[in-house]
Amino acid sequence: MNISRIDLADAASPERLVLEILKHEPQLAIPVPIEELCLRLDILEIVPLTTDGYEGGLLTSADKFNGTILFNEASPRERRRFTIAHELGHFLMPSHVPSAEGRFLCRLQDMRALKGGESDRRLKMEVEANRFASQLLMPPQKFRVDVAVGKDPDIRQLSAIAKKYDVSKEAAGRAYVKFREEPVAIVVTQNDKVLRDYRDSLKFPRLSVPTGAMIPAHSLLLRRKHEIGVPSEIDETDAGVWLHVERGRQSAPLYEQVLLQRQGFALIMLSREAASGDEDEADEEAEMTSAERLKRRLYPDR
Ligand SMILES: [Zn+2]
């Protein structure tokens, strides 16, 4: 690796930083050697956190001359990699300023923040650090090609991609729903409750099942038996199970696939055919603010 911090001097956004890194390291391996990259970019060491309740941290001075990255040792490797990339994002983003004590401390929920922050500086930094980590670990040019493989969206493909890029299925899923041509949503559940969902709001309509609610009785997870770690077949489900469907209106088919995981967790992939979903698009556009619409046009990859 030849890259150094000087090469990134003009980059001020997560997208620009990743572009510059990839420009200077065109042969960057997959999975991205994140720790080696950090050490090239003035991170002195990457060490376990000693403060409970946090997933990652960065110790640095206001001038960010160099830094130390902290990670939660108890987390799985894939998640630690994302955390380290996230902290590198805080280090490299010129607008991210450490606290008066010279540090950033990030919780697990910060690592999942995907939007917002227009009026909350701290949240904005978390969202940006996540964009940086996601694009650095899953470089869009390569990731796009892997996501396009296969006739239909499929959890087996998502698992293979997560393995290839050495990221969690959830982190891969967040990028998958953006890059896959078909409208796809990933729903994370635990003990039959919806914890969170990821979708591209321009392609996939909002779910009718809110966060924290029990998953619908007619969903594939509940209407069949599943084996832990074995993705189910892709099954057609009545769209009304997961989506708002106006009475009397013909809805495009909705497909559902389930991966039961340990500790009561499950991933549910919802998908539709590429040509469908148009009827919902206008509604979603209307929900967006003009700033979001503009961002959407400027950065269609997000
Ligand atoms: Zn953070």
C-alpha cells in the first residue's frame, strides 16, 4: 500500500474520501484490509475498548495529527471491521471534531444511523461515518457487480456477498437494497418482533408493520417451520401482509424469504419484480423533503 494522508487532503465528504482512497489504491483487496489501511493513514494503533456500553471509539487531538481506534472486543469480527472503518471515517472527515476530551465514542445504534442529522451535529457525523464505512468496505464499483448476479434477489446471494466482503449480513443488506435493481427490503426481527428494516424508499414502499410490532401471522417466518442458518425458499406472500394495499387495488406480487438465526433473530427479505413498485414511487417522493430529493439526484448510489 502506498496511500498516505496527503492523498486525501482535498476530500471533505465520505463519498469523496472513498473515491480518493480507491483512486490511490486501485488494487485494494476484497475483503478490504481495513486495519492495514488505517495504519497507512496515521492511525497509530487499533486496540480494544475499555469503556462499557460503546461499540467503538477514536482518540485524537483537535488537529487530528494522529489517532487511536478503539473497538468492542466482544463483537463478531465482521462488526468490528465496520466499527474500525466507521472510526476511520471520523478521523478522516475534516468536519468531524472530537469532544473536548479528545475522543469520539460511538454506540452500536450509532453504527446503524443512516439518515437524519440536519439539525443534530452528532447524528450527522454518525451518518457520515457509516456512509464512509459502508462504501469503503463494499466499494460500490465492485459491490454493484456482485449484487447484480442472479435472477432474483436471494438471501443466499446476500450471505455469499457478506462473506466475500467480510461484513455482517445486516451491513451487506443495507447496501444490497440500494444496489439491487429490484425493489428489496430487509427486515431484522427478534422473537417475532420487527427490530428494523432497510429499503430504498424510492423503490420499496414503507412497511405497514412498524418497528417494535409483532410480525404478521401470515408472514413466511410464522407460517412455516425454519431451520437455523438455512435460508428458506423464496415464497410469494400476499402483499397486504407487509404493505399497505388499498382495498380493491391490484397489488404487485410480493416475495418473501427467511433466514432464521440464533438467539431468536431472523432476517426477512421482501422483494418485488423490477418493473413493479411504480405505483408507490410517487407517494415516497412526496414524503421526501426537497433537500433529500436533491441529495438523491446528486448521489444516486446512496
Ligand atoms: Zn461514530
